[in-house]
Amino acid sequence: MPNGSATERWPPLPYEAWRDTEATLHLWLQIAGKIRLMHSPWVNHSWHVTLRTTTRGLVTRPVWHESAAFQIEFDFIDHHLAIRADDGRTASLPLEPQSTATFYRNVMRALDELGLSVKINTMPNELPDPIRFDADDVHGAYDPAYANRYWRILLQAERVLETFRARYIGKSSPVHYFWGSADLAVTRFSGREAPPHPGGVPHLPDWVAREAYSHEVSSAGFWAGGEQYPRAVFYSYAYPEPAGFSSAKVSPSAAYYDDALREFVLPYDEMRKAASPDSALLEFLQSTYEAASDLAGWDRRALERPAELRR
């Protein structure tokens, strides 16, 4: 929102008010992400499959169809799905209440009509008790106001996460959106190999998790919550988790270590009500990273941009 106050830039997102829309939108984003997945070479840590924020919503990176390319963008201002091919042809589908099965069929039909037919694994990832996209008549809610709020929060979160990312000169991921877990994340790497990840993520091959966590990380981001944890949070975790991490002193005071998630969390509602939400979030990101890296013995001097060179 142009020239908006902090409250407008960080709008409320009560989980109960948009839980059905959140569940449906999560599935629709997975469909777009899986199309990109099926037509991309594998990149380390699954970075090739992620979505990116735009000034209107979320978008795939270019999807290759032989030598042609197209993108799929969710527009949360005008509330439509746009498919744009590199030859100038486009297709537009409304984002409105409809079953996931209907949404899936409409997307595939639009791609067929553009001569860009694709096939994907229709089983959702990282969700308990999933229903195949083409058979899902359960999830069909779409509240445009809350879809817009969610996107605006992701956009603002990316702005702060990019500032945090710029402080690091070691290997770091982009700030990007993982459609499997439905979170916006940035990950820093120490450069050292990690012990094999145990896997066990619902409906995700263990080898994918092991490849994603092949090296030591400190990762942070924004998650809007889910049925088992119905509140929006910023989070920060380390893999492998060093001894003493869960009891480390971090800031701001609203942040705490959640034993169930095995992560530090800063509740979104607490962050957005701070005198300076941006500063509160940066404090959280920096203090939790310092706890992880110091306890694990990272070479911080070699990995961080000197303070005098930060913008």
C-alpha cells in the first residue's frame, strides 16, 4: 500500500479468519510449483522449484517447454492467474472460489490451448492426508481480501529478509517461497557438510530432504501457520541444531524457542505491533543467527560483510 503506515504494511492475518483460503491457496501454489519442477534441471537444495514475489503476487521462474518458455503468475491485486508464453500469447484464469479439482483442470486446459501441455504428479507434497489435485472437491475457498493481505506480508517480509541476506558474503540462498511448506525463506550456509537429515517429511522423498540439508545451515523466514500450529510466525532454526541452541538468549523479548517446531519463533502479531516492526524482525533474524553460528563454531569473520560496508 503506497505510503502506508506500519500497520497497513504489516496487516493482521488471523489464521481462523482465512484458514480455508490458506489451505486452498497452498494447493493451488503447489500446482504451479510442480509444473516448474517437472520442466527444470535439479538445482541444489531444491532452489529451482521455488516461487518468487512480485509487485502483484507470486510467480514461477521461466518454465521450459522444449525451447519455448512460459511463466505462471498469481495476481493478488486483480485476482487472476496469468500464464504468459515467450511468444506473447497469454491465458488468464480468475482466482475465485472453486474446487482444487476445477482449478487444476482449468490450468491444464489453458496450457493445452497454448500448446504447452504438461503432466505433473498430482499428489500434494508435505501435507498430511493429501487429496490428489484432480480429485479434490474439498478445498475451494478463496477470500480475495485475505489472499491480498498474505501477499502483502510476503512482500514486506522479503524486503527485510533481503536486508538481512545482504549482511552475509558466504553461501546464501535467495529469498524465495517454498510451495511445499508454504513459507518464505532465506538460508545461510557455513560451508561445512552436515550429518544426513533423518527425512520423514510427509509425502516428500527422504533423499530430497537429505539433499536440501546436505550442509550446515541457519535458516529463517515467514510462515502463516497451519492446522497444527494456527498462528503466523517468523521462524529461525539451525541444522544440525548445536547444543545449547534452544536455551540461547535472543531478541526481541516476544521471541521464544518452540519445542514442537524445534525453532525459534517471533509471533507475527507481536512483531507487527512493535514500535518498529522492521527493527524487531531484524533483531530476531540477527540474534537467532548469531546463536546458531556461535554455538556451532562458524567462521563468522570470513562469512559476514563488515558492518562498515553494509548499506
